[in-house]
Amino acid sequence: MTVKELMERVPTINEGYAIAYINDAVKELSTMIDDNISFTTATITKDIRFYDPPATMLKLKHVYILDTSVDPNQYRKIPRTHDISTQDDD
């Protein structure tokens, strides 16, 4: 489908506006498709709460921890939290 055909379907006569919408849609689709995911492991230390992410990481999707209390090979998903202060009061 060409830009002209899309503009006829919408309908709009502003080509720049239509191209901007197409570019936004392509960017949004690329963020929804998980085609470039890498996995890594980290060693955690007792009484350390914050860890620096790898320099190449763009987005953290999930965090799992090895839960050996039930099964020695079972991973449990850790709930995500946002905007935690750096002061550790617990």
C-alpha cells in the first residue's frame, strides 16, 4: 500500500501528516515485537538491594529468582516496582 492509497482511505490531503502517522505506527509496532531480546544472569548478595544494570540494556522486561524451596530448577517472577527511593529504610 502506498502513502497515496492510505491517504485516500483515511481521508486526508496532508502528505506530511500521513507520513508522520505511518512512522509513528512503525515505531510502535517495533516496540511491541520482541525480536531482539537477550537474557543474562546476575549474582545477588545478601543485604544489597540495588544493582546496576548492564550498560547495553535498554529495557528490563522481567526479573526472576531461583526458588529452590519447592523445586531446585524453578524460577519465580519478582513483581516490578517503580520509583523506589535510594534510601533503604527496611
